[in-house]
Amino acid sequence: METKPLQAKIKKDNGSRIAQRYRKSGLIPSVLYGHKQEVLMLLIDGKEFNKTFDSGAKMVNLEWDSSKEMALIKDVQYDAFGREILHVDFVRVDLTEKITIQVPIVLSGNSPGVKEGGVLSHSMKNVEIECLPTGIPGNLRVNISELNIGKAIHIKDIEFPPNVKVLENQDAIVVSVQFAAEEKEAPEEESTSEPEVITARKPEEEKENKD
């Protein structure tokens, strides 16, 4: 996997209000940790990170002052609306050590079951794998061009890249096509008696009123 360069600078002050000021200026508070080394508080450019992250990159070369470290994008925290990135966690990596990471599952092709009126259910959108940092796939493509109604594709049905270990249940369903639920109309009840007119007076009521 390609490693993207990402400029950073050391963050020397803390506090929620300070972090808000940084975000308003286009910087994202971040942290770099791992391998029993010093935990570093960093600031990264929001536009640059979004561009890198949107490209599907999982690893970056963090560069600040005269230092450089290879790191994995471990966690990205968003605001309540899922729009603004509030914080990013980076973890140091060793190219010779395997790591655990989740990668997205992308569906390809057109399901004949869907064409016949079935409903597609993409149950598993990410899969957890173990591999070397250099062998992280950008995504895992699953071909659904032969997926008929009533059928499913499980983890065990997918061919994964070499040197990638899947950490999910082999019987877990990734995607399936089910019969569309038929809507049944409730039968109309036939009335055999005339509806009572509640505004009409009954004979007893008329007699009482005359008295």
C-alpha cells in the first residue's frame, strides 16, 4: 500500500477551548503513540488530511521539523453530525511486524437476484484482517454478479490477498439477496346491518320529551 506524506507540527498547549481554536483555523489535534515510545501531541492540516484519508490511505509518513515517522491512521473522531473531524489517532508501525486493521468491503457487479425483484442486504461493510503494514489492501472487492435470490456470500467464499489473515467468523454473511416482502391488503369487512344514526331520536326519548 502506498504511504502518503503528511505534514505535522508539535502541539504544545492543551484544553478544549484551545482545541476549538485550532479547528477553526483549519488544524486537527492529533496524537502519535506506540512501540513504547514517547506520546506526541500533533497538529495536522485539515484539508491535507481529508484529501489523504479520502484517497483510502491507511498509512502516512508524518513529517515535522527534522523528524519523520511512519504511522497508521488508527482512529478518526467526528462531531455528532459526522461532518467535522475532531481528532486523529496515529500509531507507530514497524514494517516487519504484522498489524490488525479493518478494511472496507466493496461490492462489484450486478446481482441477478436484484434484477428479479430481490432485496440486497450488505451486512458486513468492513472486515478485520491481520497483515504486514506493506500488505494492507485499500479495500476488498466482492463480486455479486452471480448472487441470486435466497443466496448469500460468506467470509469463507471470498478469496483474500496472499499473506492476509482474516479475523472474522468464516460463516459470517457479507452480502445476501432476499425475497421482497409482499404487502397484503386487509380484506374489507362487509356490513350486513344499516349503520345506526346517532342523531335520530329513539321512540322512548320522544315520549319522554312530550311528557
